[in-house]
Amino acid sequence: MQKSEALQFGSDAWFLDPSPWYDMMLRTAPIFFEKGGGTWNVFTYADVERVLTQFNFFSSEFGSYERSREGGSAENADITGSMLMTDPPLHTKLRNIVSKSFTPAAISLLEPRIREIASDLLNEGNPSKFDFVTEFSDPLPVTVIAEMLGIPVEDRKKFKKWSDNEIASSEESPAARGRTHYELVRYFSKIIDERKNNPRSDLISSIVTSEVDGTKLTESEAVSFCILLLIAGNETTTNLLGNAIRLFGRNRSLQEIHGDPSTVPSAVEEVLRYSSPVRGMFRVAVKDTEISGREIKAGHSMMAWIGAANRDPSKFSECQVFDIRRKPNPHIAFGHGIHMCLGAPLARLESKVAIELLSEMYDNVEVRVKEEDLVPIRSVAIGGVRHLPVRFFAS
């Protein structure tokens, strides 16, 4: 892959690895206004952190949440009608519905089950001919979140199709994506109706039995909540693990981890920093303000480039070096502030367990195709690949 190709925003090379573009923007245009879209793009750590933290200036309410609060049709439910697109105090109330299920303490109780699922997937595969994405990093988190939601695990392949569709990484036509979305809505609507009559100890039951300001969620709100948890519960882990294996193959990191298992947690954090699975987040300015001396008008869209912030040389020494022992590592791969990813503890645990198991079984990994031949997920906000043919080795 030529570096110049990766500098072209929206090229296949850019989708595979936008880091050369991040580096160029940090040097030459750390904040710029895109006139065509009316959007400010910010790249430095300080500016991205501010945009993500100061919700009184940079709001998440650019979706359709109020439509669902007013009784919008469940058929139109999507993540824009979820807490992802709200600010306090409503955001706080919505997040509290499920936050207790995603605390580090609560998530830690899932470790034995996660280890069991991951071990089964690895033992089923052929280490010399293994599609890491389709055979491992896709099914692992989808199985876990399906069990947490209270959904039959046999539907996990449908889950992955639906999740890809919701983040616009599906390669289907708009009409086909619409049909796929409607499948997902009908699926969740059916289970929500069932849980209303027969609640269980799962996340969907928590959603349908909880109240906000004395009122239970509408069907549209409940469906939107389920869609958000489906996406948050698997997309980040899938791409985090895929990015990890690509980096481990390039840097022979699995050998180092095999020799020193204590590096697993810091290796996970460095993958998150160096190849952030969530590249950026949108906000909208609700007040006139300024960032780095530039005047921002109320109503302008904001794109906070998390991937670039995590490679800002003013924040990270030797930021171009992939260092699995990096400490401290104050990356913001999971966002920052009130909207910090709800599923961060789950993604960290799933990735830790997966890398521990892989490093116990193998001491090297090789990606079996050239980097430029990988097929990227063509999403501006989320980075990963559709397939990752690899070969694992044990000395």
C-alpha cells in the first residue's frame, strides 16, 4: 500500500489504515471547516476531548430521539432514537437503566463464560487456515451480547448482519438495507412484547420494565435501546481484536506476549490507541464558542477524530511506535465524558480473554494476505476488515 493512497480520504487504503491521514491533518490542519457539509473537523487530543466532554456546548442531540418520545413508530426506530443522541438529564436517566449491567464488577462475573465461548471457537478452528474475523472476532462478542440481552444464541448470525446494517457498513443497496432494518425492528418488537408479559433477568427485561420520569419506554424507545446495545456489544470488540491481530502480525507482538503474559492488558490498551476501532464521533454546536482560536457558530456540525487524538504527539511520546508496554496510556478510544462507551468494560474483558488464550496456545501469527488485499469496512466512523485470513504458529 502506498502511503499517498492512505492520504486520500475515502479510498480503500484510507479505510484500511487512516493513520497517515491523521498524522498529516495533525501537522497541517488540526482544525478545519468543511464548507460543503458545514462541519468542523478537530484532530488534536485537547480539542477532541473538549468536544466530547462539554455537552453544554457540543450536543449529542442531533438525532430523532424526541420523535420516539412522542410515540414515533417502532418501524422507524434506530440508534438515532437512543440515549446515544441525548444530553443530560435525560441521557443520565436512560443510561441508568442498563449501566449496572456494564460496570467493571458486573462484567468481571462474565469472564468464565467468555473464556468458555472463546476456547470453543479457537478449538473449532484450523490454526493454519483461519479467518479470524468470521470464525472468532465476529461470533465471540455477538454470542456474549446475545446472552446478555436474552436472545437465542442460534440467531447470532442474524445479529451480525443486522449490526453491520445499522452502522452502514453493509454493502447492500439502500432498499435492501431498509428491509434488513425492518427485520431487526420486528425481531426486537416481538421479544419486547414477550418480556412485557414475562420479564426475565436479562437486559431486554430491564429495558421494558424500567421507567423514565414515571413513564415506561415506548416501543420505539425500547427497540432503539436494543439496537444500540447490539451494536455497542459487538462492533467494537470485533474490530479491536481484528486490529490487534493485524498489528501483532506486523510487529511480532504475540511472541512477546507469549513470553510475558502480564503485558496483555497494556497490549489491549495500545491497540485501542494505535488503531482506534471507533475513528470519530459527531456532535453539534449549540452555542457560539471557539476552539483553538477558531470561531464555532451554533448549529455547525462537529467531527471529533478520536483516532487522530490518540496519535497526537503533544500527548503521546513516540506516538508512531506500537508499544504493547506503553504506560501511561491515556487514550480516548472509548470516547470521553458522559458518552464514554457503555460497553468499554465488556470489550476490554473479551479482548483480554481472547489474547490470553491465543498467547497461551501460540507464539506467532501471520496474516496470509497482503495488507492492501484486505477488504475494509467502508465506514468513516468505525474501522475494521471483513475478513482476516491468518496462520497461527506454536514453537
